[in-house]
Amino acid sequence: MISATTHPVPISSRTAWKAVLSRNRRFDHVFVYAVTSTRIYCRPSCPARRPAHDRVRFFETPEQAELAGFRECRRCWPRSHDHTRIAQRIDQIRQYLHSHSSERVSLATLAKEVNLSPYHIQRMFTRSVGLSPSAYQRAARAERFKLLLKRGYTITRALYDCGFGSSSRLYDRTDGELGMLPRTYRSGGKGMTLRYATGRIAVGHLLIAVTSRGIAAANLGSTVSQLRASLRRDFPHAVLRQDQSGLSHYLRAFRQSLAGEQSLTTLPLDVQGTAFQWKIWKALQRIPRGRTQSYQEIARSIGHPKAARAVARACATNRVALAIPCHRAVRMGGHLAGYRWGIGRKRKLVALERT
């Protein structure tokens, strides 16, 4: 039951709760909801994680929520009657960062551009996008650099087109963001060495492949030969070396994770992806064990409510099973959708985590 409130909203509590669960913007100026554990109240469309059902109270206005002792959410700003203005300023900042990618843009410069203080820009942009303005510009530059390499640009031409200015800055920035050096990335991983190990887990066979930086692939399958063939398809130009003893701690961590004894979110990953894909993958890692979220809910949680299809694509391109738990992403209503390693295996994983 949703706890009662002395200021009932002009709709039923059931309808209000559904609006909160779906982050329905149409109800943003109809009511606010407050969370008793955090003492914070929010808009129905707030991108924050949904609270427990029995910790919610509803109020018709922000003033009523504050009189009851709750504080305004600093993420969705429910007192603001011009929420679209914030979104417009975020878009304005993004466009400015993209159009000035070859320059180092300071917060003071952005402050003049959108007529806000540097402090508010840093907080507002980071909360909405998930990255600081400087990190967003670096990620956007790295994405453009990878795109130009795929289009056949030479490294030198791509370097200067993206505004790195020098090869040292290029390698400082992209060595970590690409997961390998640019020349290696462009050649499809040629010259890269992957150590791998296989083992049995509760849902079949598992193959883990790692680079010197971390896990590059964690594949599930019915047979070891099938998994080896899949690894070869994903990394056609890499050197593959089996190392059962050296990677035994990784296999143990995955087994303990399935038993609910360990989280895999702290394991180092070396996965190639855009900044937006990583944003989705990190959102997947925040879904608690035993819970699922729809593609729409995940899209809203990262501030892109219309990006449900992009979330599904990011799940489909994930090469690290369990550590990036895309099996926790489902369709609206909890219906299971496609899974890179088989819908039956996804069903078993969800059931196992709920046990």
C-alpha cells in the first residue's frame, strides 16, 4: 500500500504510482511524489531510480511536500515550471562542445554562452548527461576519431580533424578510451593478444577473454568449441592463448556472482564502445540483482527517454555477459526480449537471480 497523504492528488494513488513507474511527463505539473527514506520529493518523470512502493507519498504541489518536511530533488527540480528550459540549455551546451571540439572549452566560456554560473553548469550538465562537460567533450572527440578511422582516414588526418593537436595528446586520450592503440583498432585488433579460459557455470559454458587492461569478452554457450569459434569471429586478427590457471580467479568470480556471493561491477573491463554505449552499460550495472528494467526505463534513467531502441542495440552489442548484465533489460511489462546468448539462457539467469 502507498502511504496516505494529508494532501491527496487530483488522481487516484494507483494512477499516480503508475505515472511514477513509467516516468510520465504528462503528470509533472499534476503532482509530486516524496520518498520517506531520503526525505526528497520529485517530479513523476525524474530520472532517479524508482523508490520502494511503500516509501512513497503524493502531494499536489511542491509547497505541500515542503511543509511536510521534504526537500526538492536537485536532479529534476520539481519547483521549476520551465523544465524544458533546462533541457534546452543542456542541448545548447552539447552543440557548443561539438562545434568547438578542437578547442579546450572552459566552464567560464560555457557560462557566458548559456548565461549560467560555472557551478550550475557543472552540476546541471553532469546530472543530466552523466558526464562532466570536459569528459563529454573528450568522449565525443574520441568517438569522432574512431568514426574517421573506420571511414578510412589516416591516423594523422583523423588526429588533426578531431582537434588533438599532437600525436602525444592523441595517444594520451585514446589509449584508454579505445581499449587499444589507434593503429591496432583500425586494423581490427591485429597484433593484440587475448588470453582466455573456459569453464562450466549454472547456465552452460563460459569463456572469458582478457587483455592486459581487463576483460574484453565473456561469452556463454553450449559447447567450448562453439565459444572458441565465436571469440575468433569477434577478434579475427588477435592472437588467442588459452590460460586456464592464470584466469582461474575470473572464472571463480563469475561463479560466485551467479551464487549471489560477489558483484562483478568491480572487475576491470576492456570493452570498445562509444560514450553513449558505456552510459547504457553502466546503467545496466546499477540494476540490482534479482530486478529487471525495461528498455524504456533504462533510457529514461540516463536522461534519454526516447532512446529505448538505442538501449536495445547497446545490449545486443555487449560482449561481456554478466559483468554488463544486459539480461536484466526486458520489454515493457517484464516480457523477455532477445539476448545475444539465447533467450532460454536469459530466462534462466533472471530466474536464478530472483531465487
